[in-house]
Amino acid sequence: MTVMEAIQARRSVRSYSSQPVTQQELESVLEAGRLAPSARNRQAWHFTAVRDAALRERLMAACKDQKQVGEAPVTLVVWAEDDPLMACGQSASTVDCSIALSFMLLRAAELGLGTCWLGAFDAEQVKEALGLPAQAVAVAVTPLGHPAEQPAARPRKAPAEVWDVRG
Ligand SMILES: Cc1cc2nc3c(=O)[nH]c(=O)nc-3n(C[C@H](O)[C@H](O)[C@H](O)COP(=O)(O)O)c2cc1C
């Protein structure tokens, strides 16, 4: 599968089978994140993969009870050690972790695994559940597992609404 094919195949999956994610699959997904670029190559990020059912229940509660978190055999939390701003004024942690998670979502799609980027979560509850340091930033959460649904592609704006090719 090419990168473009993975981009085209990826969907937000909100229903999962109980089929386990192998350690090899999980580590291959995490490796895609490890290789992602980061501001000044700081790599001040962590990818916490949770298989434990009780802990996933706590994370589901922190994610506004979104059921896909309880259903998928793995919950992945992407978090940063600190929250410095870049010269442009944006959070390096948010940008770095978002790139890393994007890479992981695409690797998961390539492996036939489902994911769903979750932004609707209580960051403090996630930090508490995982025992993260006070200064840590929980940037995103995703379930990871074998899809029990094949969602249709969601609509996207037309190129003319988004692209701005000049000169
Ligand atoms: C930053 C961000 C936050 C999101 N938060 C949630 C969420 O909390 N719950 C959810 O079900 N989907 C969430 N999504 C998934 C979007 O709804 C989804 O990406 C969008 O509808 C496009 O569908 P697709 O991913 O299948 O292409 C989020 C996506 C992003 C990028």
C-alpha cells in the first residue's frame, strides 16, 4: 500500500471487534510515530498503549464515555512532557504529537486496523488515570483495533475551497 492509498483508506472507526491487536502490530504502529518529525527534533512525546480492561474503562470515562474506547482492545494516548511555544506562537507539543499520531493512524490503516482520533476527552482525567506528571499535556486519544464496520468516506471540501496555488 502506498502512503496515498493509506490516506485514502483511513476512516474514523467507531465500532470494533474483540480480535486482539498483536504485539507486532502494536509496535509497528508505535514505530511510525517514533519516526515522525518534531520541532527541533525534541521528541518530548510519549505514546502510551493500554490493553488493561480496567484502565481502558477509566479512559473511556475520561473520553466522555465514547464507547469505541471500551470496545477496542487497545487505547492509545499521545502525550507530551511539557508545553513550549514555537516562534510562531503555536504549541510545539500539540503540533508534534498531532504529526506523530497522524503517522500512526496511517500505519494502522495500512495494517487494516481501525482508529478514531478523539479530541473529546477530559485531559486531567486522562492524566490522572495514567499517572502522568503534572506538567504533561495529553494531546490526543485513539482506540486501536480491528474494525467491526467499514465506514464510508466522509465528505471533504472541494479543492477550489481549500487549495490556494499562487504564481
Ligand atoms: C482533532 C480531532 C478530534 C476529533 N475528536 C473526535 C471525537 O472526540 N470523537 C469522535 O468520534 N471523532 C472525533 N474525531 C473524528 C472526526 O469526526 C473525523 O475525523 C471526521 O468526521 C472525518 O471523518 P474520517 O476521519 O472518517 O475521514 C476527531 C478528529 C480530529 C482530527
